[in-house]
Amino acid sequence: LGATGAFSETSPIRPNSPYSASKAAGDHLARAWYETYGFPAIITHCTNNYGARQHPEKLIPNMIGCALAGKKLPVYGDGKNVRDWIHVEDHAAGVLLALEKGRPGEVYDFGGRAEVENIVLVKEICALLDTKHPRASGSYAE
């Protein structure tokens, strides 16, 4: 999208990695089953989730774990990648709503409208840790 904009249900899907391509392939397969056989597929897309029991390699738990362990914070590249975030419980509520009230063949997007550069998010995490679990000296952001 670049520096501005937001995805919608009509945004083109242009995967740039094999992982993204496999997810897009699943969407296309579900749509084909709906169109060809009337299979009641509902497709949902979601932005980045955060919440309890998230895998430790994901950005937020990884930054918290590294900071608390006194390790360097491994921010990818220059940290300028922008991501939108939604709590996992809000995502789950959206999926349930799509199942209960959605129409087969339709696509539904879920997002938190909380877009932020990764580096900004990491600095916010550090500031929270400085308050909730202060280091002996200095800030986690150092």
C-alpha cells in the first residue's frame, strides 16, 4: 500500500512470498469451490494478530522476551514496515460474525485500524516495560 491507504475486500491480492502465495491459493480454491459447486465458502482476511499465547517468534512476544532477557531487539531492516494490529479475540469475534451472518461467496476483512511502523511499536513496548518491569538502569529502548 505504501505510506497511506488501507486494504479492503476488493483490494487485489498480489503475494510476494511463497507463504503469502499459499494463503492466496487457499482463497482462490475456496472461491472456485463456491462458484463451481455451490460450496458455502466464506473467505476472511485479517491483519496482524496479537494476544495471549502467541508464538514467541512473533514480533510482540519476541520483543518482550528479548528485552526482559537483556538481549538485543531484532527489528527487521530499518523498522519502517507498517503493520495493522488487531487483538486475537476481536479477530475471533469477526470470524464468528462472518459464519453467523456472512453470505457464502463473500470476502470479509478484519483489521484494527491500528497501523504503526514496527520501530514505533517496539519503542512503545520498551516504554511499557520501563514502567511495568523497570531495568536496574536505563531504558529497554537502549
